[in-house]
Amino acid sequence: FNIIKVNHEEEFNETGAAIIAGLLQANPKAVLGLATGSTPIGVYKKLIERCQKGLLSFRQVTTYNLDEYVGLPKDHEQSYHRFMDEHLFRHVDINPLNTFIPDGNSGDPDQSAAYYNTLLEKSPFFDLQLLGIGHNGHIGFNEPGNELIGNTHVVTLHESTRAANARFFASSEDVPTHAITMGIGAILHAKQILLLVKGKEKSEVLRRAIYGPITPQCPASFLQVHPRVLILTDVEAGAFL
Ligand code: F6R
């Protein structure tokens, strides 16, 4: 692993944005795998700033998001469609036709997952996959368990994940029980992975992911088999690295 540990939020966001911007400058047609969650928001903000200053363009970029909840309309406040629109897409010059997110609201999530797989099969390898890590070691919504699935699939969210995400919903019962997620195989296909990790409460899981055994009990531990993973962390999350 390559590890960059930074002291401040500002430095974290600026570094993450610089890595992505550098990639897009070298390859304006880059294919990016994107994540939602609280961690990348500041990085997206910095990318928006660069784009609005004319320093960066998403015009020819293609993006694929990792995951989406099942059963939320696309314009629901907590859907990942809405998240991406609000935190990145609507502020930059990306062509909406080149942005892909699993459709969690088709009425047939298994079919949506299968369709997303056909899209991924047709796509060139991602130049960069952006990732966060869950408190329980999930990446995307690949939850800890006895096995991991390679392709895009429907998952039952763990109670711990639903609890962690309840802060965004009116009540904890409103958190969807299922999601569609890219599988671990597709994630590991990316040419390069940028893992963003912030905060003391992620330090132990980050340690396990990097130094612990490679096991489906900690899906992020599979990043150990990828040759090009860059971890961007603050001092709190990186305490044990
Ligand atoms: C989001 C995703 C999740 C998050 C993870 C961390 O698309 O796939 O794996 O990256 O749950 O979320 P935050 O950043 O909110 O701590």
C-alpha cells in the first residue's frame, strides 16, 4: 500500500482532489468508480472548485457508482442518485449520460444488478476506483460474512450499517433494508484504488483491513491483493498505520 497521512481536513480534501484532478489532466477520458458517504464530500467539493475555475473538466469522463439503496426513488433525499447529483454532478461539466449508478428503484433489484453487470462488462477498466470503508470493514455495500460475491448483486444491509446510516434518515426504520452493490471482483478490477478514511472510529478497522488476515469477515482486507492501492487518511484514522 501507499499511504498518505494528513493532519487537517483541508489537506485531506485537497490531496484527494489533487490525485483525481491529476488523473483527469493526464487522461481527460478517464473512467472513474465513485463512492458516496460522508468521507468523499469534501474531495468532491474541491473538484467542483477546480472545475468552476476552469482548471479541470469532466466533459469526457465516465463514472460508475458503487452502490445504491433499494426502494428509494431517485430524487429521494438519501438516494445515492440524489447524493451524486448534489455533491458533484450538477456542479461540473459531466455529461449525465456518462454517469452510471445502479437502479435501486426498478421494482426488480436483481434485474437491475444484472443490468449493471452488463454495463460494467462493456466498460473499459476503471482508471481509478474511489472507496470509503465502513465501520465493519465493508467496501461498497459488501458486508462482512462467510463469502464475498464478485459481481454486482443485491445485499441485505447489516443492522450495524443501517444504524450507522440512520443519522441521515428521519427515523432508523426509514433506512432501507437492502442495497445493490458492485461486487468485490469488479472493485478489484480497477487499475488503481484510492481509499479515503477519516476519523478515530475507523482506525481499528483500517488496521485490520491492511494488516489483518484476508477474509470475507473484513471485505476491505481484499484490498491487500490489489497492486495499486493508495490510502489517504487523517492522523486519527491512520493511528495504527
Ligand atoms: C458508499 C459506500 C460505503 C461507504 C462507507 C463509509 O458508496 O460504498 O462503503 O464508503 O460506508 O461511509 P462514510 O464515508 O459515510 O463513513
